[in-house]
Amino acid sequence: PNVPIHSYALIDDPNAPKLPKTNKGNTRHVMALLSEMWIFHMAFILLGTYMMTFYAPQNYLDGVSWNYGCWWKIGWLLPLPYTLICYVGLTLPFRTPKYLYNDPTMPKRRVDNFYILTVTKGDNRDAVYRTWNAHKHLERLHPSVRVHVLTDEPYFFENINCYTCPKSFETSCSKYKARALEWYRQTMAFTEHDWVLHLDEESVIDDESVKRCLEFAWYEKEYTWGQGVILYNQYGYWKNWAFTVADAIRVGDDLGRFQLQYSYFHRPIFGAHGSFLFTNGAVENAITWDLGSLTEDYQFAMKAWEYGFKCSKVPALIREQSPQGFLDFLKQRRRWYVGIKRLPHVLPKIWAFFWTLGIFCLYGTVASIIIGLFIPLGTPRWFGLMKDFSFITFIYLYILGIFIQDIDKGVHPLIVFIRIPITFVLQFVASIMEALAVMYGLIMAPVGFEVIKK
């Protein structure tokens, strides 16, 4: 069968072992903390930049606007557009509607079905059941909640709400994940009163975040899709230090660049994630998933923008897992990079171009250090100021990502502070890994959609 005949989430098996709850986190505390941290973000980055520029011994020159040493140091300034965007996102108030939603007289938007959809190929049996066991109780939180798992044939799992896309189903251009999502959309026959929360195979959402998604659907009537913050601390957190730190900047990116996009622009200017994509049924029906892209999430978001659908921030969290192998890390980043670069829109190509500049920033920094040993020229202070701003912002994005994940995980305060200098050191390794992934994408573009192991 391709669809379950009833919901297995509401069936209690008296013989089944009592499993511990695994969709745990500190969503309420983390979101409350983030709503107040924007002032600290501003103070830390500006003070850090000032101290580094005016007090650190870096041989900066006053009264000199340019010298020929600036030419081989130009790579220092390449990250500036990205760090400026992140800084603005970090230092604008982090919108949380905790008081707005408490008004009992506020009218609600009708929600008939809220589908929590885990999308997986299905070949990792343990991961499928692990996610199902983490989420199945969520159907008891509200009558509209439905917990589903979407797989590809021949992978069908009994005794769970498994929907399996048949091999015979065809679309005009979509493959892999997007093809399965298109089959699911047609099978479920969405209406404007349905909402779908798209999750990856290893993604886990807690009860509080489900409540916040429902509130978004009820009250945010101007917006028909949105995303929240993704953490990477669900499984294997700090099992591999390098990958944990490498994914920390993705958390910082959500809190900076994507916070700016969803809270203030309400348009997918900077992109979209494939996981924690919360969409209204009318949006899915208008756009469909017949897109034909390696990054179907970003293309879906861009088409939603073209159709006039506005997006916003969902004030909630989900938790995922970092890659645990170096090749899987490279493949993951390569797919994002190449997929974004291939999208037929101007903005994705601009962001892919800036991503490519990261290679030249790395090489330029290394070259400037080597050349500086033989030609010890000072740097104009204004030039150094911009370099220091980017450096401090980058460091802060990594440290903030680890700090927030530790708070969510309930890590001992002493361990939280010990991990700050560790993150500072390992972020240099993570930056090299990111640059290698871009080089990998430039040299060997992926043929199709690659499912990595986590």
C-alpha cells in the first residue's frame, strides 16, 4: 500500500515498551533569550572591532589611505557584504509575538490539517523509526495535527503513518525529493486551510515549537509560509568537534541573515532551507513541487515570491544532526552551492558568486601573510577596520551558534564557556572545509541529488 488506512499515532500498544521522550529542548527559554540578545550582539561586535583595530598590534597606519600592500590584502574585504548583512540581522530586534498571541479576542485563521511531514528516501530504517517515535505523540496536542512520513518505493514501513511515492509516478521535470513531495501534494489534495511542516529525515520538533507553528498559522494572516531556526544538536552533538563547529555558523546565519529576511523583508531574498519549511496548502497548489532543481526549497521560495506570497519568521526551533563524515560534509555543501548557482534567478546567482569569493578570501589571506613576511608594509587603518569588522562578525556567528545550541541542550555553564575558545580555534578549520566544498563543486559538479549519511 502507498498510504495508511488510519493514523497509527493514535493507537496505543499495551505491549510496546515505554520509550523516553526524545523531542526535548528549551525552545521557550532560547526564544526568550534571543528576543533580548540583539543589544548584546551589537555591543560585542562593535566593541570587539574597536579593540582589535585600535589596541591590537597590527601595524595599522594613520594618515595613509592606500599603499600597494593593499592589493594583496584585498581578499580580507571580500566577506564584507555577507558580514554586514548578518550584522544588521543580528542587531535588529528579534521579533517574538509572545504578547500578541495572548489576546483571546484575536480572530484565528481556520486550520483543518497541520501535517508534520518527515521526508526521507527510506533506506535508513533506524532513522525513520527514530523520527516517528519522537513525533507520533504530537497528534494528541491538537485535533488538526497529523504526523506523516514520506518515502520512495520500495520503502514502506508498517504500523506508522507512512506515505510511499510509487515508482510509476512521473512529473515533467522533478526528481528525487521534489518528485515525492509533488505526489504527496496531489494525494493529500491540500486546501487553503491545510498547512505542511516539511522536515528532513533526522529533524525533530518539540511540543512547544508545534504550538508556535499552530499560532503562526492561526494569527499571521499576512503570511502563507515561513521558517524558523534550525539547530544541529539533536544527535551526535560534539561527537565530531570540527563538524559541530562547522554547522554552528548555520545557526548564526539563521539568527542574522535569515532573521533579517523573514522578520523584516518577508521575501526570500537570501534563500530558504529545505527543512523547517512551513507552507500553506494554497501556496503548494499554486507553485507545485514540479521544479527540477537540486535545491528545490530555494526554487520553491523564489516562485512563491513571484506569485506574491509573503513569508515570515516562525518563532520556533527544530533540531537536526551534523554530517559525521568529511566526504558527506563536502557533498552536502557542494549540492547547496551548485544547486543555488543553477537556479534561473538573479539573486541566487549573486549569492553563489559571493560564496565563490570565499575561496579567494582564503587564498588571499594566506598569500598576504606569506608576502607580509618578506615585504612588511603596514595597513591603512580604515582598511584594517573593515577587515576586523568582518573577522569579529564571523567569529561571533560561530560562537553564537554553539552558545545557543548549548543553552538549548542544557549543557553545564562551565562546559558552555570552555567551548567558546575551542570554537574560536576550530572555526578556522571549518572555514577551510567550507572553501574546499566550493572547490569540490567547481571541479566536480554533482550529477544528481545525493543523500548523505548522518
